[in-house]
Amino acid sequence: MIFGDINNLGDMEKSLPGPILKTINYLKNNDFLNMKAGVYEIEGNDIFAQVIDATTKEKNDAKPEVHKKYIDVQFSVEGKEKIGFARDTGNNKITEDLLDEKDIKFYENAENEIDLIMKPGNFAVLFPNDVHRPACSVGTPESIRKVIVKVNTALL
């Protein structure tokens, strides 16, 4: 997992793989507050963005998840959200495996989970072994706008 702020990258850009840097530049150069929710192609099916409006929920009401084909670059546009994060230990109980159909597998819980607090401008790059539980509330539930850019792992 890589965590950062789009407005304060420092030397981070020098060490990011090309497809991730392309994604970060896409996030820096678009006004997501004025875009409609939906899917936006960046590089065909290899890199695409999903602009999402959601309401955060209690952490216990969200399922931890992983993906294998795509890396998630989650970017906070408006509102605050908590994302549970853990490295996949292989010990998590699977509740639903949709990797072949939808590139997502859900777990009952995530062993060794910590919380990331996402504020506007923050991004998290989540790799296939990064279990994450997005859209959790920080305090009370609130409306958020976020962008999830999917990057095909084959590009790295």
C-alpha cells in the first residue's frame, strides 16, 4: 500500500511505477467535483476511473475485500472516510469469492487491520495483497465523493 496527498507528493513521484504515476497525474489534472458519477476510460480496460458518490457506513457493516487483476488507487474528493487496511495473511475467512467474475473477493474480517483516514486530496494505492474495507464512517455517516482508478496488474 502507498498512501499520500495529491497536493504534497514531494519525491514520491520519482519512485512510483509508470502506470501509477499516470494515474496520479490523472487525479491531479481533473476536476472531479464537476464530473458526473460514472466510469471514465484512461487507457482502455487497463486503466479506468470510477467516480463514485456514496454514504459512509459503520465499519462493521462494510466487508473487507481484495482484488487480483486490478490495483485500486482510491482518491478522496469530498468528505472523510475511513478505510480499513491489512496485508492479506491467508488466514481471513472468505465470505464471497467473485474474483473470476468481478475481480473481488470478500472476507468476514481482516487480520491485523488498521485504519486509514482519507480526507480530500488523499490517495491510497492498494495492491492485490492489500485487504481493504472502504467507505467506513469517521464518526457519523456522511456523503462522500471518491474516485477509484483501476490499474491492471499486468502493466507493472
